Amino acid sequence: MKALEPIIQSRSPLLIGVRHHSAMLARAMPQILQDFRPECLLVELPEDLQDWVPYLAHPDTRAPVAISAVDPQGGLFLYPLADFSPEWVAIRWAFENGVPVKACDLSIASKGQAVESNAAENAVPTALDRLLQQTGDADTGELWQRLVESPGCDAAAENLRAAALTFGWLVRQSTPNVSSYDVLRESVMRQAIREAPDHSVAVVGSFHAPALTPEEVHNNREPDAQRLAGLRSEQSNSTTKSQTDREMGVSLIAYSFEQLDERSGYPAGIRDPVWHQRMVEAKDHDAMDAAALEFATSICRRLRQAGHVAGTPDATETIRMMRDLARMRNLASAGRGEFVEAIQSCLVQGDLMGRGRAVASAAADVLIGDCRGQVTSTAPRCGLAVHIDKLFKELNLPGPESLTTSKTAKDPKEIKLDVLRKPRDRARAVVLRRLCAASIPYATRVDTVETELRENLIERWQVQWQQGTAATIESQSRLGVTLPQVVESIVRLAGQSDGEASGDLPTTILRRLRIATQCGLVRLAGQSLAEIDGHFRSVASLSELVGAITIVARVAAGHFPGLPTRPEDTYPAVVAVFHPPHSLASVNELLCTCLDRLDGLEGSRDPSDVQAIVDLVDWFGSDLAVNLAEAEKTVEASGQPASDTSSLSVANQQARLVHWCRLTLERGSDRMRGAAAGVLCQLNAWPSSKFTSLTEGWLDAAVHRDGRTRLTAAISGATQVMLPLMQSDSVWLSGLGRGIAIRQDADFLKRLPSLRAAFHSFSPADRRRLLDCQLATITERGSQLNAVVDEDGEANADVITQLRQADLAGREAVLAVFPEITKSLKELHNAPSTNPASDKTASVKFESKGDLSLADRWRLVFGLPPDDPPPVYSGCASSLDQLYGRGRGEGSRGGLGKRGAGGGTGQPTPSTTEWAEDLEALFGSDVCEEVLGEAAASGNVAALTMLDPDTVTPSIDLLQQVLSLAGAMPESKTERLRRLAKRITDALAEELAVRLRPATNGLSTPRPTRRRSRRLNLPRTIRENLSNAYRMPDGRASIIAERLIFNAPARREMDWHLTFVVDVSGSMDASVVYSALVAAILDGLPALSVRFLAFSTEVIDFSDEVADPLSLLLEVQVGGGTDIGLGLRAARAGITVPSRSLVVLVSDFEEGVSVGGMLSEVRALVDAGVKCVGLAALDDSGTARYHQGYAQMVAAAGMPVAAVSPERLARWVGDQVKQSGGAGAHATLSGASR
């Protein structure tokens, strides 16, 4: 074409049109330059990066590297270079051959001033549009690969240059109006050509090449001069003195293929850099084909390592398809596009959400790689170090000079910052936070760090320039030139390194929001706040929602130093003004979501869930909530119309919380019932008398195993919520105190292990404060009457009488001197009476008729012995200390100082046999079993030998404790473990089978048949022969049985297929046991075939073990993460008849891998016609702890979610089998879905 001839034939300069990364042009570049032998090389780099070109060409610099620059306005410009970058190859060839190199693009400082305008779109399809449509390529990058890269494998260097220039001309001709920004850049390039020797080479973008021909250079001399003069004039007028003083930050940094891949979010990248690296290294077509074969083999290998089927046939078929695609498209060599299409067809196999994700992950490992570059040591310091030096000088922080000039350089400097009132201190605090977030060792905060709801106005920091500070700055410089850029890059890369979908996980979003708000990253903070109002609300847990509420409220209140809402609080170049979104509505909506999430915590037994509720209650009592409530009252009092969120006010949300607590007291788990009672007291919705009556009732009801379990969990839950109140006022434990005091020793000791377990999870220091609070009321008079005890334990009546008489005599003496005190004494609630028999203060010492006083009983409950314990106390305390020890946390090491005093004279630690005997003697056989079971679960294997398999009382809790030891016992004791576990499992299965029999009635009934056998079906025979009935002469009715109906023996028909998909993560232990038992019972029915899949982050098929629940439970390892989509995918793979298949998913729906994958698998099962149900819990309680947000999504996808008992599940299965279609049965269970 004539239009292309001036471009291709140009020799002044020789035009080489490139894309920023092109393996084929990089291979051909040395040949093109060698044939032309230019006098000067013009490269499309900003003019002000000219001084950095020698460092790019230095032999010690190894690709990939990048020039990172920041203009005075803070704009980031990144120029990554690799071995397959034509500019990189041209620069290095020029230096090797002594050819000068000149950067010819618009300077970075000018780019910051220039405004890039987008050209208007052309409604008429262009040649480029038609070509894209014809080839099916998505963008010009794929089209370049098809038209230039793939044909250029065996092409001559000159032909390849012509193809690249033709491509650039085509793109330019299809652009109706070139943007003013590109026009300005091309003016700078033409001016550089005018200043260069005639025999020069210009390596520029192929899009710009048509504008750089000799004719264009000559014709645009005057317009170019005007544009450049105008640009210089704008710069001089708009640039202030402070901006002029600030230098542009530039650094040459080592780069990585991970950053070079365009999916990392960094600019000027390319997909799959390892592919391009191997292509540029390949010498011919065969080498390229061998590289593709190696890639396919490596991807299949990684798929096998991830548990997917992918072998040599898959790799072979991938390469075959890649070659066929290349031949169909008339390509000399298959390119990346053909390789990717072959992978998608041969390895993904249409499973985009499941196997597709695994293939994408494996391909990323192979085709992105982990290659890192290296920068020559002669290069100037990185821009990040220069930026930090300027910040330190401006803010008067100790810099590197402090290592040599300070006489006390070894001691860090402590500074105090008034962060909310002094802008400079605010800027210092933000910089120090950014340094910490970037892991640069320099500053440590030494005051009490804020606990989200409360923060210090004055911060204290220790700062010191250390030997590792400079090295860390150099290392982190690859992430940016300024501290904010580095922190943002760290946040972004952290989300990507955790997995493909981790960026959408609530933990990642909340972490990103915390860092952005703490470090004053305005743009990132705004983006994260927008994410909080979107996907985050649907998937976040309660604790994450409370954390988000606190951050959003603090942002609105201006409590973050780096996000001031007033201009006068800013500090230029460090802290900018932040305009928060509509935070009030966001807080209210998040509060509403928090209370919705509480519905999934009613059945929780996890202390961390109680802590999340405590955080929510603390938020309602914080200044942030109080200020928000007052603002709402002000709006309401002003008569302004109510907003759409008026029903979500703080007062209404607190009322919802109270309502939830009242419901949980009726139907929640034991721990949550206690927590709910504590929350009601915290919110002043309950008086102390009601709470003490409730706790006393729990103690009274602890007469059997379930009651003692309830006592432990409920008291622990209530104490976790009310610990500060209980440590400051004894009235909150007075209900327990009354119940403890009035009981005989034997009755108290039966409840003692449960009480001790309730407080064991708290630190010794917390328990000490609780004990001191209770002892203060007991020893208030200080008479210590029960200290008057003989060695044999008998009280001395004479001495007690004398003490009492002395007290009365003293009272008379005081009244004689101060007669007016009588009136005051009568007004006191606990005033001593004149009648000793009615003196309540004295009688408290005699309420305990046994050997243990009330004070010692409290000490036993809290596990804190006195300095000189009595003998009876020592026996009880040592038995429980054998199980619980001293505890953990604050105060747990308080007794270490006494251990070195000598050997001691105390009793030796009892053996396991002696301990078991002591337990049974002190607490009784029932309590002894419970304590030994708990000890075995805690790791005391010897305690298991003390349990008799023939007499032990079966229970789910004991079975869980026994199963927890599977695999952790020596072979000599494994047989006893199996005997014990089998005894418990058989008893529980027998009991459960009886309970399930009514629900499964009809599923195991023998079928009627006319084939003769010994079993006559009399009712069916009578019905079949009613037409032959007649009356005998004596008046009796009779039937002539012409057609006899018999019962055929029941046989397994395999009509229906039931699949249990059971989550074996740590919170599902009870449901796992019940699932195994129910599966074993249902497997015995002839109408069902049962599969059992256990999953966490892997799936194991235990279908062969279904008939033996003990073997199944011994093989299951409870614990780990949760990948629900993986479990459902395995279930779907085994379904052959969807219309007669049932899938029961037992999970807490705490999805930790991919929410999208989970929902897609649910929809796939439902769309196929499989009848599905999700069980948040499968146990006798019918209450569950589950993620309400995820469960709601699963229910919306077509799988109803409920918490049911085994009987109700069996009834649902039976209804599905017995009813055609099962619609009514499905509705029965879905009526309880959440």
C-alpha cells in the first residue's frame, strides 16, 4: 500500500514500531540495528529519565527491572523492562556498540501537567473493528499476537519490522481523533528527531510511527514549536515555588515476573511473562514448540499435586489442539493465544468454577513464575529512600545521621505526639504508622494502643534509625517510590498472595480498611469504605462487622490522624483532607446486619462467638454509639422528616439486641443462654436479683450430667460477658454464693468440677479478682469464727461463746458512750441484733455444716488455694488441679518464685489410679466419669484406662472425648480405646435407631408378591378376595381365597441415593458424630444407598465405612478449614440419577475458600433435580452455630437451611422416598430454613 511506504521506507530515522513487550521484535532487534548501524538511538522514554539509561545498560543489571518515577503532584509512572522488551534489547545493543542513546518522549514533569483527553468514539465500524470481529480477538493485544508475534517466528527481521509498522498504522487509521496528549508526545518525539543525526533509529510505539516520518517531521515544525512553547508557558505559570523546590522521585528497582504480569494491577504489564521469556530465548520453531510442551506438562503436574486428574494424555491432547489451531489460522507457530485456548478446552473441560479455578492457579504458577531482576550497585539510591529522607528532615525525625552523630545512638528516642490537635504531630504519627505497615524497622509505639473503641489523645513512640532500616527501605522500593505507594502495594499483594478469591473475603477487606484508615491512604480508604457497604455486609462475621462499624464511626468522627475532615487539620504532602461517605447510614445498616448475624449464633458453644457479642455490647456503650444516638435524637427533635434508615436507629437496634437475648434464653445453647443473661444485665434490661435467681437455679439443677454441663457452659458464658461487673460487685455472684453456702459438703462436691470448669478458661489474675470480691463480703466483720477449730475439726463451743459475749459487751460499751448511734444502727440493713440467734452477720459462718467453709468453697471454685490449706481442702484442690492446673494468661506464672526454696513438704502428685480413686471418693462415680473423660480429651491418655467400657454411661460428649485420642495412643492401649468407643457407639446407635424407627417406617417393609413363600400377607390377601366373600349357614362371614398374596423377603433395591456431605472443621464435632450414626442407620434400609463424604479443605470418601460408624469416626480427622464447594462438587460427581438423589450438607457455612464456587455448586445440584438440604446442625438440641450471611445465600440458591434433630432428618428422607416428587416433604423441612 502506498500509505505504508513512507513509514516502512523511512531511513531518517529508521522507524521500528514496537509494543512495550514483544518477544519476536526483541529477538529481531539486534539484527535490525546491526544491519542499519545507526549513529544515534532514540528510545521512547521520558526525557528526564535520560540519566538512568546507562544503569539500564550496565552488565550487572539483570531483567526484569523497572524505572519508577513520581511527579511533584504525586502521580506514579512505572516503566518495566524485561528481556522480551524491544527497548531494553536496543539500549543494551547500543551501549555494547558505542551508539549514543537518547530518550525522546514527553518528560514526566510535563506528563503531570498535560491533560489526557479521550478521543470521541466513532459510531462507524473501522477496519480495526472489523478485523477484531473477524478474528474473534478481544483487544489489540491479542490481535498483535496473531498478526505479528505468531507469524514472526520464522520471518526475516525486516519483514517483522514491516508487519509491526503496518499494525500500528492500522490502529492509527482506526482512531478517528488522536488525543491531544498523544499529539503533544509526538511533537516532543519529532523535535528529538530533528536534533538527532540523520542516520538514527527511533524505537517507538507502532501507533506513533506514522507521525514520525521525514515528511511529518518537516510539515509539523511550526505546530510543534507552538505546542512545546505553550507547554513550557503552562508549566512556568502553574508551578509554585514549593513545587519547584521538590525534586521528582525516580528510582531503578528490581522487578519480578509476578509484578510484570498485568493481572497484578501494576501498569505496563503483560500476561504470562514466562511464556514470552521462553519465546525470546527460543532459536526456532521447534524450540518454541518444546517450550509449550514443557508448560503443558508442568501445568498437569501441578493439577495432580492439587488432587485433580491430569496426566500425559491431557498434556499431549493440549499440544495437539494448540498445533491444530495454529494450522487452521495459517500461523507459522502457535502463540500464547492458541496455547491458552487449548488449555481451556482440554484441561478445564467446561468446569469453570471448580476445575477451571485449579487450572488457572496451576497455569499462573507455571506461566507467571517467580523470576526477579537485579539492579547494578552503581545505580543511585532508590526514590523511596530519598522520599523518606525528605520526610524525616521536614518532620524533624531522627535519620541515618543519628547513627554517627548521636552520643546515645544505642538508646531510641521517645517522642510524644498530640495527634488530633497539632497538624505536625498528626503528620508524624501518620508517617510512623506507614513505616510500621511497610515493615520498615524504625518506630515502636509504647503507650497503650487504642482498642478500637477508645484511643489515646497523646501517643508515645520510640524512634531510632537502625542498621536494618536502610536495607529494608531498599528492599521495599520495588513496591513504590513513596511510603503511601509502598503501603498500598503491600495491601494489594497481600490479598493476591492468599488466593485468587481472597480479595473478596471479609478478613481481607477489613484488613485493607484498617491499614488504609490508620495510614491515611485517602484513595484506598474511600475504596474500602465502598466495599464495606457492598459485598462485605453479606459475608462478614459478627466480629468483623463490629470492627467495620467502629472504623466507619471513627472515620465520620475524624478520629483517625491520617483522615482529617477539616482543612485546617491537614499537613501538606503527608496528610490530606478526607471527605467521608454517608457514614451515618452505613453505621446503622451495619448494625442491622450485626443483629441479623446473631441468629446464627444461638446454638454456638464457641467462646470466640461470645467475645464477638461482648464487642457488640461494648460498642453500644461506647462514646461513638452515644454520640450517634444523641445526633439521631437531635434530628428527631428538630422535626425534620425521618430518613429511610430511621427504623435502624441505635435505640431500635439495641432493642433488637435485647429481644434476641430473651429469645436465646429460651432456645439457645447453654453457653449462649448464659451470655444472653449477661448482656441483659449489661444493658440494664435485667435487675441483679433476676440474674442471681437464674444462676442459683442453674446450680440447683446440676443433679445429673446434662445439668452439670449446662451449669459449666452457662456460668462461663455469663462470666465472659460480665467479668468486669463481677470483679467490682459481689452481688452478681451472690446467687451462686447462696447455692454454694447452703449445701452439704457431698452435695457441693458433686457440683464443684462443673463450677471449676466454668471459671477455668479465665486467667488466674481474673479469678483472683473474683475471689477477692467474694471474700470481701464474707470476712467483712473480721471475727473469723470458723478459724476456732481444733485439730480434729471440731469447733470449740466454749471459745465461740466467749467471743460472742465479748462482742455483746463491746456493743453495750459503745452504746453507753454514744447513745444516739442506736437510731443509725437500726437503719442499717445488716445491723447486728441484740438477739444472738437472729444475728445474720454471725450466722453466715455457721451455714456450712461440713468441713469446708464458704471462703474455702469459693477458693475451690476459682482454683486458688490459700497459703496454708486445711487437709480436707487439699484433697479436693489437688484432684481438680490434676485436671485444670494453674491456668493460662495473667498471673499463671505467679508461683515460680517459690519453687527454688527447696524440695517442700507437700503431698506428692497422685498417680492416675490414685487420682481416679480420689475423684470417685470425693465426687461420686458419675462425676468421676465426666472428669476422667475431660482429662482424656485434654491429653491425659492414662485417664482413659480408668473408664470401664462395661459400666460407662454412653453420651455424645464422652464419645467425642474418646475419639479425640484416636491416633494419639500407643498400640498397647488402642484396643481399650476401641472397646470403649464401640460400647458407647453401639449404645448410642441402638438408642437412636429406636428414635428413628417411626420416621423410617415403610422404607424397610417387605414387598407383596404372588410368589409362594412361608410368609403370608394376610391383610393384602383379604383385600384381594373381598369379592369372594359369602355368609356361612351359622351367619358367620367367610372368604374363598382364590388369590394368595405373600411377603417377599426385603432386599436392597438401590432406588434412592442419599449422600451425606459433612463438614469436619473444628466447630462441627457433635454434628459429625450424629451424621455418622444417622448414615449407618439409614444405610440399613433397603430403599437407600448411602454415601458419606467428609470435607474440610480436602474431600475423603468414607462410603465403604458407612455401615460401621465407629470405623468411620475413628478415621475422620476433625479440624481444618472449610471448602464447601469442594465437598458439593465431589457429591455431584457421584450422582447418576439426579431425580432420585438426596444430598444432605452438614456444615456451619463458614466458607473460607470461595463463596462463588460454593453457590455455583449449589445451583448445579438444584438445577439438575437433586433434592438438597443444608443442615447447620444435626444433634438433639436443634440449635446451631452457623454463618447467617452465607446460609442465607445458600438458601437463596435453592438449598433450604435448617438446624434439625436426627428424627426430623429421617422423617424428611422418608417423606422424599415415599412421596413421588417429594414437594410436600421438601416444604416440611424448609419451613425451618433460615
